[in-house]
Amino acid sequence: MSTVSDYFGSMVFDDRMMRANLSAEVYASLRKTIDEGTELDISVANAVAEAMKNWAVEKGATHYTHWFQPLTGITAEKHDSFISPSPDGGVIMEFSGKELIKGEPDASSFPSGGLRATFEARGYTAWDPTSYAFIKGKTLCIPTAFCSYGGHALDKKTPLLRSMEALNRQALRILRLFGNDKAKRVVSSVGPEQEYFLITKEMYDARPDLRYTGRTLFGAKPPKGQEMDDHYFGVINPRVAAYMEDLNEELWKLGVLAKTEHNEVAPAQHELAPIYTTTNIATDHNQLTMEMMQKVAAKHGLVCLLHEKPFDGVNGSGKHNNWSIATDDGQNLLSPGATPYENAQFLLFLCAVIKAVDDYQDLLRISVATAGNDHRLGANEAPPAVVSIFLGDELNAVLEAIETGAPYKGIEKTQMKLGADVLPKFNRDTTDRNRTSPFAFTGNKFEFRMLGSSNSIACANIMLNSAVAESLKIYADRLEAAADFETTLHEMLQKTIKDHKRIIFNGNGYDESWIKEATEKRGLLNYPTTADCMPHLLDKKNVEMLTAHGVYSEAELKSRCEIMLENYCKTIVIEANTMTAMAKTQILPAIEAYCADTARNASVKKALAPELACHYEANAVRRLSALADQICEKGEALEEAVVSLGDAENIEAEAVMIRDRVLGLMKELRTACDEAETITAKSYWPFPSYADLLFSVK
Ligand code: ADP
Ligand code: MG
């Protein structure tokens, strides 16, 4: 193993391995399944399983697992060894096509949101041949979909694959209308930029809040935060550099195209971006990347924090979902073309996205909703919870010209006419970037920036693919029936621009006045919390659209809504319990110890020198005692609020109680504790400070 190209993908049973290890016939048959989704013959599956196993065993693997993505948001695996007893008392390594294609994990402990009755506790996993198998540790991992026996999807991969199929179906109809009869498939691709924090293991271990909840629930502002902007793109320190090097190597072996890495805005914050690939593989790879980030960190005595908001008052971490759609022969449909016809086609796809984002703002917001990400959206660093699109001046002018029929300055002809004018190439000008927009066009792709750092990218792309498929379907229906293609197209796009231009916003998304304008003047949706947005998953228009495209059944949507709200409630209840425990068993005793010592010092001093005022001691004890009372009182109120959640009628009501009461009490408790931290001597404070945490990696 010397150069990267020697070991890249060495742990992946990729196309190179398939070609080398399968007969020409088996390879061709498998390729057809991968490329066109045809069913796999059992004899082919047996041959593939045998080759896969031999390859894996040679690499030291002893086990295999169906690797899947249950609704918990992380990946799951259950390992089975390849061993099978042989008559002579030894073992042989076996793996059949049946085992490759289908697994039956006891799935009763995975959330199903009521989709799986307890009597059918077993779900099954089914191989997804479009994502390559790989070896992790000593285990051959087979990417799979996870369903209940009733056929309901219990995972994120199944709806993602369905949404890709829906988009493919509708986009092909459009391409045919534009005379393209060569393209066989249209695929959506994603390059997810992943942000994360690194702190030392030592600091992490000393904070129960980080260990139990992934974020700090207490912590006074450090004297130095990110105000100097000296971390962003700064020189990477040697310990972090060694970590990144190791991480890259692990990811490359797994065939993940890790490409770019740099320091982010906050101290201790970094980013990794891979080269984009199909949404399905990008999702699998992003899950693997998050897992490897944590594993490799442990080897370096570090902990990788993937929480959206590990530190209050410091930038949180997100994930930028760079999304585009392309044909199987490599034509990016979001790239302006060289001919007028291609441009008309580009404008159609552009308008389809604009319409989709406006019609399904709620679904996009829902797709990124978690308790963790709620801290970020709208917190002056991440995009707001209001969805809008940034197009940039040039495209904006083009759309305006189409809408009004007025001349467009970029083109010499007097009137912008679809199918007649060549659009200028849009430069991917970095000065034209709008970092505050939730959904920005960046030259040949859209960057959806609302995702939280720990989110699976599956959800966002399911909604995006489906909503765009819906716009395309409406367009295709109309155009297929049109007598005059060009006129109909022109009128259709004009109407889209008129109806949906409210979603286009090129200004500063962090501005207070924007939220006012967005909600009051433009009627855009603003759902600040998960409790606000999640129930809208079941709005009639959303259920109709998602079921019509076969992405989710209504039962599956109900289950998702239930599970997401449950996650929200559980997360915050764990946080609240962690807070009260830390306050009672660590913070209050620390304050008491410090007050007692300080008071004792004062009385000793006064006994020695009665003229001393002992202001410092008196003030500290007075203020800290008052704060201790507040902490005690807020802590009790928080405990009661958590207990009262038991009275909630259903999960939706519980989420609302959490939003309206629990979150506020957590904040009040924290404020009192954080002030106490600034008065108590550091040697008494029971856990590392923000400064200790943020500047721990040296
Ligand atoms: P940025 O300036 O935002 O860092 P980059 O060019 O570095 O832009 O790309 C960011 C991410 O977008 C990378 O993961 C990259 O692979 C991905 N990307 C680039 N082109 C496309 C595309 N056509 N479709 C999807 N993702 C893309
Ligand atoms: Mg970016």
C-alpha cells in the first residue's frame, strides 16, 4: 500500500472487483440489475455471493452483515460469521445467494412507529446492489433496505431509492419531449459537506452532558470565541492534521471520495467534503464518514462531536447538501446548455426546482427537523427556518425577462424567447455566493444548507427528489398534450415564475426584517421547531404527492411523523434529566463548597483583623447563594415539567408541552448555572469550561 490510487477502494467489492471475480455472464447480469433495476436471478446471486465471500475472506473478514439505516438515523448491523461445520469437525466458510439477497434481523427493537405489530417482530433486509458491499473491520457489510413483513419500509434507504426512481421517471418524460431518446436514466447526485468538532477525550469524559446528549447543557461564554475569525481556513494544527490524514486513508479504503478539508468558523470546528456521487451512495458514504470520524478520533485520543449545537454561543455544525440531476450519459440538467434548446430545457428544470421548493417548503423544513438542528436554524449562523431560494443576479434577470416579456440585458435580441436565445454561461462566481440562503443555486447545482451535521442526508433528498418529480410530472402532463410545444413551454414557465417568485430571495437570510417580510408579505412558512413542523408531514397535499409517486405509503408517513416526534421528545427529556442531575449532584455541591470555604475565610480573616470589610467574600457568597436558590427552584420546576409530560394525550401534544415549557425552563436553569460558573473559583467547578473544551486540541 503505497499511493492512494493503490489502496483507494481496497475494501470495496466495486465494479473492478466484480469484473475481475465474476464470470462475464454473471457480471453482465449483475450490471443490468445495478443499472436498470432488473430482478436478480438466484443463480447469479449465488455466484456473486461466492465471489464476494472469497474476496472478503482473503481480506481477513470472518463475518458478514446486512448493513441498514433504520429510522433511528444511524446505521445498524448484526454480524453472522461465514463458518459452517464440515463433517470432519472443522469449518468451511460459506455464504449463499439467499443470504446475500435477504436477511431477517430480529427487528423488534427498532422504531417502527406502529408499522410492525409485535407478532411480526421480524423485519427483513434486502440487498441494494446499487451500493457496493465493503469490509469494515473483519466484517463484510452489505448495504440493504429494511422492511417489515407487511412490506412497509422501516428504513431511510427504501424511500430514497423510490424517490430517485420517481425523479427518473418524470425527468425522462421531459427529456423525451426535448427529443432526447438516448438517455436511459436520470440520477440525482449529492456532495454533502460535513462539519464537525474535535475535542480531547479527556475533556469529553469530564462532561456528563456531552457524554449523554452530545452537547453541552451548561457553560459560560469563554473569553475568546470565534470573534476573531482566525480559525476559518486557518492552518490546521498537527494533531488535527494527523487525524484528518488517518480519516482520509480509512475513507479512501472504503471508496469514499473524501476530497476537501479545512478548519471552520468556530474554534475546534472542521469540515470534510467528498466528491459528489449518486444520492443513494452519497447517503451510505455519509453515514460511513460519520462513523469513521468518530472511530478515528478515538484512536487519536479525541472525540468527534457531530451534534448540531455542541456549544451555545458558538457556531453550530451543519451539512451542505449539494444536489444536482444528470443523465446516465453525464449531462447535468441543472447546467445551462450550449444551444437554445438545451437552455430551454435547463430553464424548465430550474423552474421545476423553484416550484418544488415553494410548493413543498414544509417538507424541506421537516426533512431536517430534529431537536438538535432546531438550535441552529435561525440562530444567526445557519439559514433561517424559513425556506427560500437564492439564484444570483444573472439568473434572476433571466427569469424576470421571461416573466415580463421585457428585453434581457444579457442577450442582444430584444425579447427573451425560449427555444430561440442562447443563455450566457453562468459562472460559478465565488463573490456571488450567498451564505445565508437555505437553498442556493451555485452554477450547476443547488446547495441545500439546512441539514444538521448529524442528520442522515436521506430525508432531505427524499423530499427534494419527490417534490421535483412532482413539478416535472405536472410539466410533462401539460407538454405531452400541447399542440404548440414552444408556446406552451413558454407560458408554463412564465406562470411558474409568477406563481412562485415569492420563494426567491437574494438578500441576507439572517436579517430580522427578512423573516418579517417572508412570513407577513410573502406568506412563506416559518416553523421554528420540530414540534411546529413535523405534524405537517401528514397534511393532505404532502400525503397525496408522496403516495402518488410511490415514495411513501400513508402508513409509512404516519410512522415517520410519530417516530420523529418521539425522537424530539426523548432527546429533550434526556437533556432535561441530565441537566437536573448535573445541577443537583455537581453544580450545587460545588457552589456550596466554594461558598462555605469563602465564608469561613472571611470569618477567619475578620477574627484576625476586624477592620477588614471582606467585600469579595461577602459579595460572592451572597450572589452565589441567591443563584443556588434559583438553580434549586428552576431545577425542581424542570423536574415537575418533565413529570407532567406523562399527562400528554399523544406525542404531538407532548412535543408542544416540551416546546412551550420544558425548553424555557432548561434555558432558565442554564442561565443561573452559567452565571454561577463565572463567580465560582475554577478549581471548584466540577467540569471543564468552554475555553478548556474549545481549545483542548493542541
Ligand atoms: P463550495 O464552494 O461550496 O465548497 P465545491 O465545488 O467545493 O463548492 O463543492 C462542494 C460540494 O459540491 C462537493 O462535495 C462537490 O463534489 C459537490 N458538487 C460539485 N458539483 C456538483 C454537482 N454537479 N452535483 C452535486 N454536487 C456537486
Ligand atoms: Mg458549500
